[in-house]
Amino acid sequence: MAKPIEFGLVLEGEDAKEFLENDKNPVVTDEMIEMFKKAREIYERNRF
């Protein structure tokens, strides 16, 4: 029988440092907030 696929992410070096820094101090821009507002509007209009 086939083995299940295991998903994972391995970061090393600068990629790992950048990921951890972004995880500790996430940046939320005004553009991102507007995007989420628009997404919520779309969701509300299309709910069943």
C-alpha cells in the first residue's frame, strides 16, 4: 500500500530568519485591510 504524503516546510538560513521575524512582527497594511473588507462583503452577498 502507498505511504501517505507528508506535507511540510523546511526553511534554512536567511529564509528561516525572515520567516520567524515576520511571524513575530506581522505587518498589516491598509491595502490588506481593504482587501479583507471587500472579501467579507463578497462573502456576505453570496452566503446561502
